[in-house]
Amino acid sequence: MTVYDPSWLEAAKRDIAQWAEAMPHDAQGRVIDWNWVAKLNLAGGIGYAREEDFRPGAGSDLHHLLRWDYATRNCVESIIAQCSTTYMMDFDRRLSSYRLPRALAHANRRLNDEITLLIDRGVKEGRWTVTSEKPGRSPVTVLHPTPGYPYPVNDIQDDTAVAEEARKTYRAQKNSSRGGSGYSRGYSRNTFGGDSAGYPSKRGSGTSDDKPEKTYPQPDWRNAYLPGRDVDTVMGIDIETTGIDPARVYIIDIGFEFMNMVSSKPDGAQSAGSYSYEQDYYDAGDAYGQARLSLGVPRHNAAHGNELIKNLTGIDVRTRGPESGLTPFDEYPDAQSSLLRRLIQQPYVAHNATFEHSYFMLNVEGYAESYRNGDITIIDTMPMSKQWDPGSAPDEDHPYGNNTLDGYAKRHGALPLDRNERHLGLEDTHIMLVAMKNHLHELRAEQAGPWGPDGKNGVGGKHCKKRRY
């Protein structure tokens, strides 16, 4: 295995000039202080705490440390959130690489771990108790001061929901002005001051056009990920993570395998039943090339633990720190390059594929560049369930329809009705591909789906058009 070289994190800052020209505003509409970004210690850590600050009883100002770490995270995440759109819309190719967003995400994950340990210290010192709530799309950590704690905690609350709403407002303003310069008024609280981007010593103001928002009928964007009539060899993949935000959490399990939707297995592929899944009632069947990658987490992430993920997947991150010998995926270039080679070779399939895609963008060196270049095709079984499976229709138990992998696999004979989705990468990949193959066989017989009037020729899936020079 190649020894990890963290120097790429600082080298990524050489791209700042390109990004400053292409992306003056962050996802909340605030002017980005790229000089501040250049001063961040991406390799050594962008948080304000030292190791001794995590210990209960430390003499450092916990309130101050949390406030500044939250403010830093707010700024960094709003930059990262704008990067994907900017990069994909860079038709003049001013941006040669996506390594700066990956580097910022790498540093932000460690910063998020630091925030968690500082909150843990406050709990142990009896300053506050903690609950997890979900006021918006993402869960947030809420601090409840104990009766004896003399200071307010409003300025050190997790403002993720406020930041998400500010981004939503800014997007709406941009859409209504057809790419105008509207700014969000919903700035999140934990910034370094004023209506500026929230960066140290940076102040300014913005205006917002009060034009009525226009609405247009929108097709289901997921339909772009549907397979076409000629789809055959695919690579299925599923990842397990420590949370839902790719800029904050870690990939801890990757499973993938190959399956041909029409043709026979290639010569030399292992025979059916030669691969053993965790569930002994899984039959390899037409699958081949199975692989599983167990991954580690940094020391601070392991120190906090993650009971939710442990209960869901059986993976205890407390046993996946540096002493385990497992490597964090974002520090594992060999695994990244090996995975990228496979993702390019044929279409890859995932259930709710935008989840995997978002993690690969911020974790796999070369993925964003390959995707923008048209070298990667993505197929999603979720819209297959939603558009082509009458069994997914809304009912009393599922008012928005049952398009979960568990439901899709059971309806198409890939998972016994008395069993549940395992929530491990390889096992979930297998039932997804079996369900997809069975479903396509049914659709072909009915002249529906890809073979219906709205079906597509070719392999289908979502991909960027290759650029013609």
C-alpha cells in the first residue's frame, strides 16, 4: 500500500486563484474571502482546539472554542456546497481540478470531530445536556444548559438548519433572477460578523431583488438515471457512512460486485455459490467480481463513537481508529484509484445514487474530473422503483410510495419477505442488482420501462456529454 502523503492538502491551495475567479460567492450568497481560505491549515487542522482542550477540566475557554469552530465550519461548508455547481457549470474549463473542495472537505470532517469532542467535554463537565433534533433536512445537536451553568448557549448552537435555509433562499433568488446577483437574507448565526461571508475582518453588505419568484413545471430529475434498452454489464455499489453529509462524515464500508443484465458471465468469473455473503441465504447467482472494503476513521471520530451507526450496520467506529490498522478512505489513495478505475469501466448502479455520487465527489481523487469529462455513467434503481414498479405506489403505510431498497428488493424476489436489508455495502449491492435484473426481465416481457414508449436506446443512465474540442 502506498504511504499516505498529506502534502496534497496544502498543494490544493494552489488552485485558489482559479476558484476565486470562477466562484466569488458561497452557497449563502456571501462574498468569499479567499485570502482567509489560503491561511487555513488544511493538513494540520482548521479548528481552534488543542489536544488538551478535549479533557474535562481543561483551563481553556470552551465556549470560545466552540463558537469559533462552528463559525469556521459554517464558512467552509458553504464554500464546499457551492463548489459542485460551479465546477459542473465551468464550461470554459477554468477549473482544472476538484482537489480544493476535496481538501476542504477532508479538513472539515476533522473539524466536525473536534466540535463533537468539545461538546462531549461540556457534557462531562456538567455544563449542558445534548439532544439530536431535526428542524430541517439534517439532524442538529442541541445544547441544553444545566441549571447551574451561568452563560447562554445561543451563540454556540448548531446552526446547520439555518445555514441550509439560507442556501435554499439564495438558490431561489438566483433562479428567480435568472442568474442575477441576489443575496440571501437568511445568513446563519455562527459567522464572524455582519452581512459579509463571515470571514475574519471581512465586512460588507448585499441586496436582494424583491421580484416575485416564477415557477415552472419540473420533470422528475431522477429519470435521467434510468437504464436504457441496451444496458448489460453493470457494477453495483453501496457505501455505509457515519452520517449523511459527505463534507462531515466518513465512508466506513464499501461493497461492490458486477452483474450482466442480459449476457452470460464472462469466462473465468467465479461460479454461482462460490462467494460467501454474510447472509447464508444469499445466493451469488449471476454476480461476479464481489469485493468488500472495510475502512477506518480518525482517532477523534473513534473516541466519540456512533451508536446510531452501530445499531444500524453493526459497525462500531470505536474499534476502527488508527490502532485497528484500518485506513480512512479519504487518506487511502490506492483504494480511491482502484475504485475509480472500476467506476469508469462500465455504468455503475446504486439505489439513491446521488448519495454515493456526492461522497465520491468529495473523497475519490479524479472522480469529479472523470464525471465532468463524461467518463462515468450512473444508473439508479430508485427511479426504476418509482416510475416502473406499481408496487411502489403510495399507500397508508407509505404516503410517498415505498421506494426503499428493502421494499424494491422484496417486490422483485431479491430478498425474502421475512428478512430485512442488511445495511452493509456488499450485501445491499447484491440484493439491488438481483432485483434490478429481475425487474428488467419483467419489463421487457411487458414491453414497458426501457422498452415502453418513453424508454431510451443505449445503456441509459446519467452522464455528462463528452466535450468536443
